[in-house]
Amino acid sequence: MAILFMILGYLVCNVNLAQWIARRRGVNIRSVGSRNPGASNVFMTVGPWLGVAVAVFDILKAAAVVMAARWLCPQMEYIGYLTGLGCLLGNLFPCFHGFRGGKGFATFVGLTLGMDWMFTVGLVVIVALITIFTGYIVLGTYTAIASYPVYVFLLAGGVVPMLIVLTVSLLIFSKHLENIDRLRDGSEMRLNLLRRK
């Protein structure tokens, strides 16, 4: 049953709203900004509210599959984490988009929402504050993916779910390596939320 839910999560998270919205606005999302077909690139290059819409959609579709798996198979201890891993793989390596997907952070937030909504609230607040004060969305991303495996190990489930979540975090981190290079050379896109023009 876990395999079936992983496959379901993978297929559901093949759906890419970012590409559809950008195309409707006459933008090739893969040729602008970070060239990533995800919420943050839509936010920066197409429009803030459209970026928020993409993020919410990506979060909720992953959370819905994870919560469905946990509700239908409550006896399976790690079903939610495994389903979330399937969701992430669908976002990162979508078979319907040539295995060229997003970077997985919104899907990651959906996984945390499906498992523990209180952690997600704290996560969103921390990521928002880091983004506001530094201007870099990616720094909030790094903080989130680094903290969740520790949280799961200490407070939410032990070694096995921690290893699953660690796999999730490492996959997301691997998709953000180019952001590190851009941070180093100063070319990473920055939001000037606290700076007057």
C-alpha cells in the first residue's frame, strides 16, 4: 500500500501550475529568472500573487495526498513520510515534463503540513522572517530543510522517519546547489522588502 501511495503522490505532483500560469502570461518560465518552474521563480518574474498561488497549490496537493495516506492507512507507521517522498520525486523528476521539474520546497512544506501542521506554521513564520530580513528566499529554504530531520528525530518519530525526511532534505538541497554559487558571486535574485527604492 505504501508503494501505491508513493506512486499516487508522484503522479499528483507531476502537475505543474507554475508552467501553466507562466505560459498563460506569455512567459517561458524556464528561460527567465532562475529558470526553475516553481513558485519562487513565478513570484519573482511573473507576479507576486501568482507566485503565492503556485506555492499554495503545490503545498496543498502534497499535503492532501499525505493526509489521505495517513487517514486510509493509520496502521502503517511511516506511510505519510513515504508518500511525501513520492510527492517530492514527482515534483523534482516529473515524467510528464521530461523529468525536469521544480526544486521541491513547496512540496516539502506540503509534506510537513500533512504530518504536523503546528511545525508547518512555525516553519512558514521562520522562512518568512529570514526572507524579509535577508532578501533571500533560498536562505529560508536551507533553514527549513536542515531543521526538519532534526525535529522528526527528536520529537516526532525516531530514526526511520528521520532517514526518510533526511533523504527528502538532501534531494531538495541538491536542487539548490546553483543557488549557493549565485549567493557567492552576488547574482542570486533578492527581494528588497525592507529597503526603500
